[in-house]
Amino acid sequence: MTGHGQDDLEQDAIQYLNTEPVDPIAQLQKEIDAGRVKLEFDKKNGYLRSVLKSLRITPSSQVLTFAKTSLQRERINPRQPRALYFNDQTYIGFVQDSPLLEISTTDPQLGGTFYLLPQTPVAKPKFVRQSYECLQCHSGSLTNGVSGHIMRSVYPRLDGQPEFRAGTFLTSDQSPFNERWGGWYVTGKHGFMRHLGNAMATGDGETVLMDREAGANVTELNKIVDVSPYLTPYSDIVALMALGHQVNLHNMITRANWHTRMATQYETQLNKELGRPAGSHLESTLSRIKSVCEPLVRGLLFYKAEPFPCPITGTSGYTEAFAKQGITDTKGRSLREFDLKKRLFKRPCSYLIYSPEFSALPPMAKEYVYRRLWEILSNTDKSADFAYLSEADCAAIREILCDTKPEFMQYKPK
């Protein structure tokens, strides 16, 4: 294994390779082994439908990518895109005529974990955990130095091969709209905004051309690609935007977790060696925790998220399916309600604050994040960085969290 972040995997505080995961796939495998869950196999899609049902992943989350940037790149091209289906923790990759399903999921302590499921009918299918090969890409600069997930935008050639000399982009909330989804199919309405989806690159070397107009405001893919092998005929724009948000935030949560654990373990050892009282905090420890938790706070609050100059509309029903899963407060409000007129969500605080990964943050990391959220949402922090949050935004987010996340109240300033 090579690349930035590989050394952190082997730290005593992390032990990524030697720790048994408890992610959703590990839990599903236990249910299969015990006979409590049976995966059904069909000739068209293998175990795909059954896996999605078992993990409560809606088929309307389907997005399609035709760029050759993943494990099965030889099987992927514009005529045969790779389908991704996802929920808050798990991503399922399906490629036509492949003997494997690819799975990327999130473990509360390990971050991104990776599996393959052979597409062969057997009584008790086995998810096979992958480490070394997947981590060559999924643990380095593209994932912020942790074991994580990647959403990438490229300039794809007619065969799906990226023209790397022209550059690539990691997709997040902050990505300019015109840099998103190169190498992806996109269905939905987005007005006069233009993206890189539904188009192939022409030209030579660093100079490439993309027909953004032809790929804009596409509502069905039947005229572009045969979608009959897939569960829906869409690659929903709202699902793509939610995917970009949570992939990036998952990596921020993992980074805050890992670096806090490493910092506090080092501090504990140093205190012992120097005869200091247990629990004494070094300034360097607090600084290190701040350096990884402040970006997480900002990610949770959609800091510098690209605004929408015109409304966005999805096609697959994902918008409605996603919102129905929300935990609501006493007024019926939820952090999963989309806005899609001027920004992604009606209330700019991420639903991943309810995730097992966030809940598993070390105490010092969680204390930092909650303290900063209270400062920002109570307008104690009056810096210009958070001026985009209106008083109504802050009040609604604060009230929803107080109603739906009891531990948030524990950190309320006295």
C-alpha cells in the first residue's frame, strides 16, 4: 500500500486492518449466517434487489457513471454504465454482466470499509472484505488521508476513459455546478445551470470540449443509453447532490475520529511518562482536535456550499423517498427536507449528525463539535463565516436538534 494516509491505518489507536468491522455489511452477514436473512437471486440482477431490500436502500437512489475510474473499469463504458445505489451508510455498485457486486460502506470506528459479493446463487452468500486493493485509491489524498469514499468528476472520452491531462474534480457541496458529474449520467431539471454530465470529451490533451447544452435538463436516458438492465431509467440529479454531500462528510467524520483518537492516545502515553495527572491536556492535543473538528462543524452546516441560482427538480422519486426517512421534531420539521430552490436542504445542517459514525466520535471530538454548534446556532459566534445562516435557520436547526438529539442538550452553555 502506498499514499498519504496509509501510515494512519496501522496506528495503534486505529488498527484498521486488524479490527473486526461492525458496519452494515458485517451485520447483514451475521444475519445471513444465522439464517435470519435470506438473499434472493434473480437472473437479471443477481442479488442486487435483495441486498438493497435487506439494507433498506431505495432503488430511486440510482445514479449511473460511465467513467473508467473504478475496480471494474474494463466492463464500464458509456453504453454499459455502472449503477450506484446508496443510503446514509452504504453504497452498492452494480455492473452489467459482472460476477461481482461492489460494496463500500461506513464503520463507526474504521471509516470506509469495502466488500465484494460474488453474483453466484448459493444458500448463504458471503460478502468478502477487501482491503489492500481498494485502499490504494480509498485511503489517500482523495479521501483526506483516511479510509473513505470518493465522488469524482472527469472529462470522459468516448470509451469512458478519463482524459486526466485535462484535470479532474472531487465533488462536494462546494463544487461549482459547472465542474460536477463529468463521466456521469444526469436526469433532472436545472434551468440555465450547466454541468459536465451526459457528455463525452473531444479534443486533444489538455484542451477538451464538452457539449454541455446537449447534456442539460435531460429527464430520461432512453435516447442516450439502454437503461433496461437497471432498476430505474434514471440517474437522479438530487440523488447525485446528496451523494456528493455525504461522501465528503463521511470522510470528515472519519478524519475527526481517527486524529482525535491518535492525539489522545499519544497524550495519555506522554502524561504517564512525564508523571502528569491522567486527563491533563496538552495544547498540542487541543490544537490537533480543533484542526480536524472545525472542518467537520463547517461541513455539517454546509459552509461555502454552492448556492442554486435556479431551482432543481429530480426525476426518480428520490426526493420524496429520502425526506420520508427523516426524524421529525414536535413541529414536524426534519433535517432531511430538501429545498432545491436556492440550496440543497431547507435547513442547512446535515442529517448525518444522526449517523452511527457521528455518534461514535470520541468524547473530546464530540464536545468540540457540539460546543461550536451551540456557539454558531446561538449567534455567540458572530464571524462573517457563518453570516449565510439566517436567524430563522439557526433557530430551526437548534430547535430540531434539541427535540431529536438529546445529547445535543447536554452541551448547551450554562
